[in-house]
Amino acid sequence: MNEALGSDLPSLAVLAERVGASLRRRRESVAVVESSAGGLVSASLLAIPGASAFYFGGAVVYSRRAGRALLGLTAADLRGMRGETEPYALLVAGRDDHCAAGPPH
């Protein structure tokens, strides 16, 4: 139990272990683009021994300036969009098909 949240939510480390195990089992990889998490998701995955088997890479895109520099996002791309939404996640996931697909197995 995560006492800080006062709930039965598993810790981030436990969730990362589950994700890593699932990716290994399925022989898949993941690339991560984070904003408000500030690299915490990547750090949790990378804390797992052998993470290179499933972790392709990641970027912290915290500001619109970083979005322009790292992902080539334009003002038109972002118009009316918030970073904490599914449409934004789909936008950044599709910015680089090669990166989003991960390494070949």
C-alpha cells in the first residue's frame, strides 16, 4: 500500500516492474515522452535490472519550447491542446514513427 496516497495503489516501482516484465514477456520495447512526470517514469523503468531489454529511450518535454526543439511541434500542432490529455499523447507518439516503434527485435 502507498501510505502517502492513503490508498491501495501500488508503488511506482511495483508498477514499473509489472510493465517491464510484460514488455520482456511480449518481446516489446517502449519509448517514453514525459512532461509533468519530469523523467520519473523513465527513471522507474531504468531502475529495473536489465531494462535495456525493453527500454528504447525517452525525453522530458516539459515546455512548449522543448516540444519545438525535441519533437518539432508547432504552434498549430498545439493549438487548443493540453499536455495531460490523450490527444496530446497521441500527437507526440506519432512525431517520430521510428522512435515510437522502438528497436527491431
